[in-house]
Amino acid sequence: MLRSLIMLYQDGYNDLASDLPAAPTPIYRSIKASTASPRESLKEKKPKMAAMKPLSELVRALGDEDYFKRQSAAWRLVEAGGEAVAPLLAALGGDPDPQVRFKAAWALGKIGDERGLEPLARALLEDEDPAVREWAASALEAIGDPRAVPPLAQSLATDPSREVRLRSSLALGAFGAVEAFEDLLREGDLEARRMAVMGVGRLRSMGSMELFAPLSGDADPELRRRVAWSLGEMGASGALPLLLPALKDDGPVVRMEAAKALAKIGGEEACRMAASLLDDPDPRVRLSAVTSLGEIGLADALDRLVEVLFGEDEEEIRAWAAWSLGEIDDIRAIEPLQEACVKCPPKVREKALDSLEEVFGMGRAAGKNGGGGDP
């Protein structure tokens, strides 16, 4: 699917005339020209030329050594609206200074004129400077025409710059381009799959979760961590079976992310799965499990958290067990929290007192003395 979208884009690209388009040219033939841009009104905006330098001078000023002159010129071109599009397109496609080209891309995005679609797509895929390509992706997002999706997907799949890929990924997310992300999950290289997993997670595309299953066994721990993160973003119990491999992953960072994902999903099964991580060999994972149980907030975890509170784990983990007992907000936690105020190390006592005071409304004197303090 990804290859077919790229071929469709290239078909449209090869049909272009060598000069700049006077009107929108379809980026690929299978999509008809869209209706007027939401920023149509900008095209009709007429600059007050008597109070403004000629547009050609403003374009040249985009490369000025003075930062404030560059910025002033860029905003004046944006204020000129549709009349500035032609000189900006000429600068984007032919100016030798990359600073002029990326400023032109930025201004075209602000103006939002559809005539910028094809030249910006060309800059995204062909300009030698990564800053220009990055701003071209941003401008395509700003214009908001879905015909930009195929070149953005191609950029995410092939650009040598990670920053440009990231910018294209964010733009695809803004378009809600689930299918493009799914194609990249199937066919993309490692960096593309990493970003596509995040894109699917941000869009909370439940229908895409089946593509995560083979990725859970990928050799790259960062990809596996991102899969766990995205499953958490789904916020649905249907993601829990796919999180099971992450609970036993060789990488502690992946297991930590799985614990955090369980907190986002919540429910009895997520609580049970998070509790299983309390026995993890890595203290960072155990800490994540303890805090996740508090965020889930079910009394099912109360007994296990009390065990941690009075156990032999690291002081910080025990302290956060006291915090989680407060988050569960069950009166059965009051007695062990009061006991912890007397018997446990300083950090644990402090968190136990906080829980008694903030959750159960008991003054610190009551916590320290086991009752009888100020309400």
C-alpha cells in the first residue's frame, strides 16, 4: 500500500510543468482537487502596497544577516497573503540560500494557499537541506490538505534526517493518517516503524493493534517499549493481551513502560498484571508497578501494597507504596499507614503521613500517635 501511494504521488509529480503552478495541481491522480482551503480568505487579502516594500525585496530580506529583519520580512509576506505566493514559490524552488528557502516554506504554511502544495511536497522530498525539508513538512500540515499525506509518508519512510522524519510523522498524525502509519508498520525500516507505532498510539487506533503483535518480539528494545506505550494510549482492555509479552521482556525499560501502560488502561485485570511486577528483579520496574497500582486505584492491590510497605525493598519503593495506599482510598489502609508512621524509615513515614492527611483527612499528630489528633 505504501509503495502504491508513493507511485501515485510520483505519477502526479512527473506531470508537472517546469514552471511554478498558477493553480493547485493534484498531488496524485486518485484524489480530486479539494474545495476551497479554510484559509481562502487569506488569498483575497490585499496588502497595503504603499506602506510595504515590494514583495521581491521582502523575499530577498529573508536571507538578511539581521535576525529581526528576516523575521519582519517573513511576517510582512504572510500579511500580503495570496499575492506573496508566487515570489515565495520562486524562492522555495530556486534560491541558493537554504535560509531563504526554509523561511519561504514557513511563510507558505502560514498563508495556507493550496498553490503551495506541490512545490512544498517537492521541497520535502528533494531539497538538499534538512531544515528546508522539515519546514516544508510543517507547512504542508499547516495548509491542511489531505493530498499532502503521500509525500509526507514517503518522507517518513525514506528521509535520511531523523528530525525531518519526526516532523513528517507529526504532520501525518495531524491528518489522522492511520493507513499511512499502518503501511509503515508493515514495510518501513526500523526508524519508520518506531515513529509509526507512536503515531498509531497518539491516534488511538484500536483497529491497528493487531499489527503490534509481531513487533513485541522485535530485536529492538526501543521499538518494543514504544509498542507498550502505544497500547497504554489505547486505554482499552482489549490492549491487555498484547501487553503480556512486555511484562516478561528482557529489557527493564520495556517492563517499566508496560507498568505505566497498565495504569492508563485500568481495571481489575490491569491491576492483577501490575501486581505481578512487584516481584520484578529490577527496582525501577517495581517502583513503576507500585505507582501504577495507586493510579489504578483498586482495593484488590491493598494487601500486596501493605506487604511492600513493611517489606525489605528500597526505601523509596516502600514510600511510594504508602502513597498508593492513599490513592486507593480504602479505610482499611488507615491502620497500616499509621503503623508505618511509627515503624518505618523517614521517607516511608513522610509519605504515610501525607496519605493520612491528604486522603483520609487525619492530622499529622493523629498519624504519628495512631489516632486522637486534630481532624
